[in-house]
Amino acid sequence: MVEFFYHLLVRHHQAGSPPAQQDRPLTTYTYEFNMGLRREARETALKVLYLVDITKLTIPEAIDIVIGDAKTHVHLITFMELIVFGTIENIKEIDSYINTYAENWNIARMSTVDRNIIRIGAFEILKTPETPISVIIDEAVEISKKYSTLDSGKFVNGILDKIKQERKQIKPQQAAEQEPEKKAEQEQKKETEQETKAS
């Protein structure tokens, strides 16, 4: 998938600097649940964070490059912005945990793709307690396999599996409220696997 990110950068250079937009940092990590768009939103967030990481673009400028004039579902935009702004707002804390648990690996030495997949997963683990940890890690691993390498999946899984212990304990009532979401995530994963096998 290196070619994809190369073309993303080419698109950035061809477009020039898009008009500046007002930053809209999200400080309350809530969102309207929409099962079908979660994976696509995470992947879009990865593309935006990738551009922000290796260029001097602001978040709104990077979003303009990634999404452009494409018709995008409002729930996808909402969840993607939640991840992007939340990750950037908490990047010092997130990177600190990554450096702590990535044995013999400084975050600066990681590939840009892997680094930002782990950042997204760490943000969700630390700041979105309503999302089951197993779902967050599974999603990060699958995205890493798609946009990086098979070995990256193991690498991402290993670090996030350690970071998960930093999540604050969730009350029993909150855990019960997670169950419908967790089941829906699992059902979607099964459907995706079946569609992949069918194709």
C-alpha cells in the first residue's frame, strides 16, 4: 500500500495549499454510533494523520486533501474527526505510552503508517471507554495488514495489548452497555470475512 500513500502526497502537491479552515478540536469524546462506517472512518483518520505527520498541513487542510469533494456520510466525518482531533490533542500522552511499551523501539523509528495506526488505537483505548478494547485492537490489526505489512499486524497488536492496561476501570453498568456494540462489531466482522471469501 506504499503506492497509495505516495499518490496521497502527489495529490497534496498538485492541490497546493487548500484554503485554511477553523480548527474544531473535539474535547468531548462522544459520537453517534453507526456500525457500517466505523472501519472506513478509522482508515480515513489514518490517511489524515499520515499527511499531518509528514507535512506541515493543518488538520482541516489534510482532511480537504483526503476527502476532497467526495460525498461522505456525516457519521463517517463525525467519527473520523473524533479520532483525528482527539489523537492530536492527546498526542504527548499517547506517544509517551507508546514509547513506554514499544520495547527497543522509539516511536520516531517506526514507519509513519504503523506509528499512526498505533496512535489511533491508543487514543481509542484511553479516551473512548465505551468501545470494547478487543474491537479497537482487532480493527487496528486489520487496518495495519491493509495499509502496511503482515508483520505490522503483530507489531501493532503487541503494543496495543500492553497499552490496554492503562484504560481506566469501567463500571459494571458501563460494561453491560458495551455488549450490544460489541456484538454488532463482531457481526460486521463476520459479514466482511464472508464477503471477502465470496469474492
